[in-house]
Amino acid sequence: MRALVQRVSEAAVRVDGACLGEIGPGLMILVCAMAGDTGAEADKLARRISRMRIFRDADDKMNLSVLDTGGAALVVSQFTLAADTSSGNRPGFSRAAPPAEGERLYLRFAEALAAEGVPVATGRFGADMKVSLVNDGPVTIWIEA
């Protein structure tokens, strides 16, 4: 699985004008299941992200995790993280998991992150979502499991 993790002061996701998920300080996580991924990758990714020390401590060092700060996570499915841009001008997405498997693993990831103790809000798999966020730092990290 792949994820693009952004430290945010706030983030929200809307579908057809309705807010589906919204958080204050925490993490905006765009997540993609890759072909061949299993629940083990979803669980591992959730564990790693929940403990990733990218929040400032009292000495202004990135030394705290989202768990340490009491922050939340907004998790949004993003199959385009599987883009193959190695040739041509149009990305290919054949490395992404098939839709049914991608949705199952996306939900598994969100549930695993919540089980780690992080409050989780989500988007809607496969929907045309409008995501807004205020990137804090900015801090943006690419991670794979």
C-alpha cells in the first residue's frame, strides 16, 4: 500500500457539497492499495503512520506522533498514487488494486488506524471528492508498506 501523509491544521472532504469527513489538527492521508496487497500491508501502514514522529515538540523538533498530540486523521482513497509515469504523457494505473479489493483494503486501513487509537474520518471510495486542507509546515511524506 502507498500513502501520501500530510501534517495539517485542518482538512475536510466533500461529495456533492456534503461534508463527509472533517478534522482539526492531525494527518491528511491519501491511500492507495496496490495490486497484490493484503490486509497485512494495510495493518502495517496504519501502525507505521500512527507512530510517525512528524509533529513538533516543545523544542520545535519533529518528535511527536499523531497519537502523542491527540490529533485525528482524514483518510481518503487515491488510486492515482499508483500512477506509472515511466513513459508517454498519460499515466497508467494498472498497478492499482482492482476496485473491489482497493475498497476493502482502504476500509481495512482506516479501521486499523482507528484501532491504533487515532480518531479517523473518511471520504467515500470511488466518489468524486473535493478535498480541502491546510498543510502545516508544510510537511508531506510518501510512505509504502
